[in-house]
Amino acid sequence: MIEQKTEQLTLDLGNKHSFNVDDFITLPSNQGLVNQLLNTELGTSPLTILFGAQQSGKTHLAHLWANAFNAEFLPPGFLQIDEVDFPKLAEKINTTAIIIDDVDQKQICEKTIFHIINIAISSKQKLLFTSNKPLPLWDINLPDLLSRLKAAKHLEVTQPDDLLIEAILYKCFAEKQLNVAENVVAYILPRLERSIEAVVKLVDQLDKYALAEKKPITRMMVAKMYENGLI
């Protein structure tokens, strides 16, 4: 059964990625997802699949999961290995929980992914896969692998609500060391798409424009940018 939970956060500030556990914002709207993700019960499958749009917070959540379960991100080289190397892969999985980030974006060997799940089952080890797409859109050809993936716990990262968007907006401004008044945020919020990607893009645009103009970010400046189609 696919369990769909709520929104989550990551901060991608320009070229700077903040995946620190202390930077994670938890509000009532996303607490359920966090609780589900960090549930210590192994269940019928060792695998959790966390899916959602790009920059929706999956990698930040994966770092939270890694911190909770002392997990490691599996290097891409392990995803396309010959069968003779499976003992080395098994040794790694037997010693730690494993994360494969953006599994649907990587060049993978389906047989290897199938073995990774089977090794985790036999060693009672946890697995976490993150994906931009839900499982039905993965185009899996190996029936046995598809069966294993369907048995996983599926958690969806959906759009953040207004309170979370506001918190993310303030966090993004703070990370860029931008002192922005409350009336600026109040003006932006009803005009802003409800996605973390939109928040990150907007703050980056405002930062660059303010630097070019050599002026602080004000409500008037933001209004002018909206009117001129600059944001």
C-alpha cells in the first residue's frame, strides 16, 4: 500500500546546499512525514521510497534519515557492477543502512538494485531510495524488482503549506544574509508559487537584482520587479 504524506523542506541556496539536521524546519504540516520516515519498525520491506518534485526536500530528508540510522549514501559505482562484485556490495550493506539518492535519475542495473534489496532483507538492514517520480513512472522491466519495489513503504513529498513557505522564505533570506522587512514577505507570499523551488529561485533573483541596483530589498523594489516581469 502506498502511503502518501505531506510536505518537507530543503534549502538550495544558489550553489550552496544546506543539509544540516539543525537547518531542518519542522511544522505541524510536515511532522507526519518526518514521523513516518523515521519510524524504526522495519515492516514487511526494508525499503522506503521517498518521492517528490525536484528541490522538494528529499535529499535534506535523506540526510535526516542518515543521521537517525547511521546510514551511508551508496556511491553510483555500486549501481552498475558485475555479478562477481556482489560480495563486496553485500559486505557494505551488511554493515550499514543504505541510501540511494535520485535513483530514478541514475544509470542503474535493475539486477543490481534487486540484489541490493534482497541483501537488505536477509541482513535486516534499512534502505532509503529517493526519486523525482512515483514508482509507476520508473519504467522497470525486471518483474522481480518491480515486485520488491511495490512492497516498499512509499512516502510522497508534496507542496508546502503557507506557513512552511513563509518559514522557508525567511530562512532563504537569512542564509543569504539579506535583511528583509515583514511587509516585503507579506507582499511576496500571496504571489508566490507553493514550492520550495519557487522560493529559492525568487530569493536568488531578488538578491542579484538588489546587488546590481546596490539597494536594499524593499516592498517597492519587489513590486516593480513583479510589474516588469522580472520575477
